[in-house]
Amino acid sequence: MKSKNINLLLVSFLLVWGSSFAQTANKDSLAKRHEEMMAIIMTQPKVPIKTIGILVYDGYNTLDAMGPYHTLAEIMGTKTFFIAKQKGMIKNQRGLQMKVDTSFTEVKNLDILVIPGGAVETFMQTKDTATLNWIKQIDKTTTYTTSVCTGAWILGATGLLQGKTATTNWYRAEEMLNSYGAKFKQERWVRDGKYWTSAGVTAGIDMSLAIIDELMGKKYTEGVMLDLEYNPKPPYNAGTPESSEKIVADMMKEMYDMALFPLIQKQIKK
């Protein structure tokens, strides 16, 4: 009987000790999990990134600027803002107005510069000496100088893509980049040293995520993608000249030609 009581006490002790151990182990596990989560959130970039400037001008394509703006702003501790030649209201390609509070004269350096594209107005920027000179000045201090879509035309016009591999919007891409001394590579985004270029419009988001991955690593980038719920599933396998039906690709090229080809011909001849 005495032996039975001892056994019961031993079993009770083991149950209590086991429960206590399990709670302690569970607390340790939760604490470790919390530490891992905080480590991801508090990830520091490989190189300091404090200022990210998005150039805008009348006629810029909305998503060229807004996609990188929203995505790159997820790098904690950075100031992400829009810059125009002069303060005031800037219209996008479709006339939507946005108030820009920062001008060229107020920005002497940036860690990341983003140059968005557009159409005719973008081509006009390739001839704007003040804009080109400002980009060249800012490029002296950037960690990355980047472009989205036909923004590569503006970047190319500065001479900074001379001898570089780059990409841009599919429309007459090789002709345009060659005219600036760059080598066209048909990719969603391309990095050559400090220069990052992306293909048309939505590719700016992919490029921005690739920049975040380079700076912050895989887990942080996955967190940004989840915050954006970035998991594209388009209704068709299209979106490039090669993947679109030929009649559609020809139609879009002819439509762009009507507005841009007379200007481009002059550029290519030069």
C-alpha cells in the first residue's frame, strides 16, 4: 500500500513537472518566434538607404512612378518622395493632378533615384537640359539610379547608360537604347552596376522588389510582397510582343508609331 502511494506521488510529480516544462518550453518557443519576427522587421539594408526620390513631370505614366513609390517606401527608415523641376501641380499622362512639394533646387543628393516613363512628354524630357543635368548631378551620390519603362530614354539621354546593358518598354526598345549607346536586353528588369532599368509600366514593381531583395534579403522581400498581396494572375499569357497575338502587337506598335515615330526618327538619325 505504501509502495502504491509512493508511485502515485511520483506520477503526480512527473505530471506537474512535465506540464511546467511544457509551459516553459512553449514560452521559450514563442519568445524565439517573436525574436525571429522582429529580426525580419528590423532588417537593416546592406548599405544605408535614407532617401528615395521619384522624378515626375507633366505626362509621366502613373504606375511607372506609383508602383516603385509604394513598393520602395516599404524599406523601413527611408524617406520616399516625389520631385519635379518646380514645385506645384504635376499632371500624369491622363491629366490627373498631383501636388509636388519638392523641386530640383532642393535636392542635391539621393540614395535611390527613380525615373518613370510616359509617351511624347517623356521624349521631350530627353531634350530638357535642366532635367538631364539634375539627373547627372544626383547620380554622383546615388547607390542606385533606376528607370521604369520609357524612363530609360531619359536616363539614356544623360549619357549614363553609355556602354551599359539595360531594358525599357518594348516599343522600339533596341533602337532607342542603341541610340544612347546602351545594349538592350529583353528582360523584366536589368541591373548593370548601380543602374537598374525595367521594362514597361508594371515591371517597375518587379524591379523595386528586386532592389529590396538585394538590400534586405528574402524574408523581408516576402513580407513586402505579402503586404502588397503581390501574386499576379492575369487572364491571358500576354503582355509582351512575343506572347500577344500578332495582330494585337502590330496594332499597338502602329498606335505608338503615330505619336512617337516621327520624333524617334530624328533621334535615331542623330
